[in-house]
Amino acid sequence: MPYQDTPELIIERDGPVAIVTMNNPDMLNAFSDEMHVGMQEIWNHLALDRSVRSIVLTGQGRAFSAGGNIPGFIRSYESIDHRREQMRGAQRLQNAMLECPKPMIAAVNGPAVGLGCSVAIGCDVVFIAESAWMADTHVSIGLVAGDGGAVTWPLMMSILKAKYYLLTGDRISSAECVEIGLATKAVADDNLMEESVALAHRLASQPQQAIEETKRAVNLHIQAAVQLVAPFACAAEQESFSTEDIKKTIEGFKAKGA
């Protein structure tokens, strides 16, 4: 379906560079239904725009993205139809990012958690602010990390590191993100966007067919893992919504007035 503009996703242009900003700062750029759908569609929209040669993705405010939002999480618990659509949407989003031929740079300006972390590392280059951190907290709240790190993290770091951070949900500092392979480079907070946009322009100036098909060749490694692991992982995550652990998590959210 054609991309529909939403206030929660802003596209700005700097010559051949498209700067995409997740714009829901009051909720730390958590994925509302509108943002989730927009993020599934925006990559094909930019792929078809011949004037765009590279992309920067960032978040408005003090977070990159807090991941899934609590109201949507509760709806997924209460409605099997919503749950099914969210999981299918998560797979569409992952595939859309992998299929986008334009080089994509994540400018991780603050915490990137859960789905926010997955979106960040779905880019081709990840610049992370020195004060920022990442975490995949699926397991900590009772979910299989099906649309998170269980699929792609083992390609980026050692299996032991992937298991440790997925099973504990611990925060990963910017320096550790670079060391283990979740980020390309840690950048001083004040220089993050400047360096990210500068690299985007550098990549935009490269021979387009060569850069796009090289990206495609590398992404085939990731897509092979997605095809092998994602069907089980996402089905297992969907099944998590039937467990007592999730019931306790939902009751805790409701008790806090979420």
C-alpha cells in the first residue's frame, strides 16, 4: 500500500539524503499503531524515490525509541486479531528494511529498546551517541524475543554474548554496543547528526548500482537467517501472550494506569 504521511514520522531532505525522524517524543518514540504501520511502508516509499540515494534514521527528543508501546501491548494480550496483525507487521517491517536498496544510517540519539533496538540494527551503519544505550527486554517482560535479537544478534556477536544480553535484558552501553557488534561507532552526542548526515552524503556520492547491490549481497546473509529463524521465533513470541508471566506483566501495567 502507498506510504501515508503521519505526524509520528517526519521525512526531511538534505539533497540526496532523506532524514527520517521518529516523532513521538512524549512517549519516547514508542511504536503506536500509526508509527508501526508507517515504518512498514516508508522504506519502500524511499526505495522508489529516485532522488533519494541514502537515508538517516533517528528519534526526536531524548530517546531513539522505547520500542512497543504499552497500550498496544495490552491490546495484543486481549485480542488475538491485534496480536496476529502486530506480529505480521513486525515481520513486514524487518523484511522492508532488508529489502530497501538505499544505504541506511541509524543515528541512535538515546535509548533504543526492544523493537527500537531491532530497527536501529536493521540499518546498514549504526552511529550511537556516547550517552545512549541499547537493550532487548522481551524476555524480561515474559516474551520470546521473536521480532527482536533472537533472529539477528547471533550474526553480529558471539552466540554467548547474544544469549547473555537476550536472556537478561541488560542495558548495553554505547561502548559495549560497538565492541560486540551492535553499533558501528560511538559518537559524541553533540556531533551525532552531523557525522551521520556527512556519512550519508558520502555514501550518496558512491556509484549507486555498486553500493546498492553490494548492500543486497551482504543482506542475503541476514535474510537467510530471517527465513530460517523468524517463523519459529515469531510464532513462539505470539504464544507467549498465553502464559501466566504475561498475565502478571499486563496486570502490572494496568495497576500503574497504563
